[in-house]
Amino acid sequence: MGYFSGKVVVVTGAGSGMGRSYALEFARSGARLALMDFDVKGLGKTVTLLNGLGRSDILHEVFDVSNREAMFGFAERVLKRFGTVDVVINNAGIAGDGMPAWETSLKAYERVMAVNFYGVLHGTQAFLPTLIRKNQGHVVNVSSIFGLVGAPSHTDYSASKFAVRGYTEALMAELSATGVGVHLVHPGGIATNIAKGGQFDKFDARYLTTSPDDIARVVRKGIERGRARMVYGNDSFKTWLGARLVPVKWLSKLVWHDMKATLNLAPYAQAGVVNKTIEQHKETQ
């Protein structure tokens, strides 16, 4: 019997990408699954793939992780269906606007934070009481390598992923004397559809190259081995090493140099462009 055989694993954002791979990986490990996503068709495809593996013990629902009431209602139905929960993977996330800070609207910041940070918060708080009562289980929160370093044209996304990192590291300290394991995941360039479209197309082809199935295996093994932090995917080790060893002043320059050609960021460095854009942006608020 494997470590996850018969255990109840919750996965948010299970309709595509890493979330779908987590669902398939844990299903193959014998887990019972509770899945959610905002995308009806995507989640339906995940369930179909799981059925193809001979798995029918699946609870799946469609809602937005930023909706706190929906998340807590989901948690109640998971406990009613399975009687317990063992692993919660707060994976759901969205990309930001991909614009420089002075062109990113307040609505964009609020939306990205609502999904990427508050979605993690809601998922953790909805299931954590059960884990604490059992004095066992795992909370897995998915940040990003942009939760290790800030990236140009990603102030909204980076802010949300740094928030996930800070929250999870604090949670690790709070639960260190319990039997509940807390794990923080920093994916690098994983081949998902999170940033498809517009200026990200070129970036996707060069950067988002690691299979989501690979990181799903890494996370499964990391949970079993009690690894608190998992950094995996294209450019992830380089970013992690830079965040640990390189002074922030120089690190930001390195990140700028690495990304500016791909995302066509060079004009943003011109003060005249910045000032003009800020004034125009103020007029639309």
C-alpha cells in the first residue's frame, strides 16, 4: 500500500495544467479526489481522464476560489462525502495583466490577489481545522519563482505569489509543533496555459517548457519526504540560487536583462514614457 492509497486529496485549479497533473498523479497513487476549477469544460476533461484510469470516487465542483463561501461549502461537501481530508493542494491561479506597474489597474491587482492569494487563504482555512483535529495531513500552497524574485511587467502576479510565500512560511512556523505538514511550491517555467495570448506568446515558447506531469511527481514525492519547499521547473534553480545569494540591486538588473528582450520591455525604461503613461492612467481612474 502506498503512502497516498485511500487518502483524500483536494486539488484546486484541477481543470488544466499542473492541477490536472496533480489529480492524475495522486489518482495513480490510489488517492480519493476532491477537485474544483472555474472552467467547466476543463474540469470535465480532467474527470474524463480520471474515469479512463478506472477512477470514479471523485467529487468535482465548479466555482471561483476567490469566493470564500463557495470554498467553505465545498469543504463541507468533501467531508460529508469522504469523512475526512488528508492533503489540500491550493494550486488555482491566474496570470496578471502583463503590464508595467504604472499601467496596471487597481482592478487587475485586486483580481489577481483575489484568486492567487485569497484563493490559497480560503482553501487553507476551509480545510485546516480538520487537519489540526487529526494532527496529521498536508497543506500544499503553490507560489511561483516570481514569489522568489520580482519580475518586470508582473507586479500584480509577483505581489500575489510573494503573499502566498509569506503566508505559507508563517503557517509552517505556526504548525511546526503539530502533525500537519506545510509545503511551499515554487514552479519555474511549467508548460501550462496560464499566460496564453498577447505579448506572452513568445515568452511561453521560450520559457514555459517543463511538463506539468514532472512537477506533479516532484510534489508527490516531496510531500512523502516532508520537504517544506519545492523549487522545480525551467529556470527555477537559477532563480532560487540568485534569490539566496545575489544582492537585490543586482538581482533586479539580472532579471530585467533576462526578460526585457522577450517581453519587449525596453521602452518602459524611458522616464518620458513612464511619466506620460502615469498621467494618462490617472485620468482614467
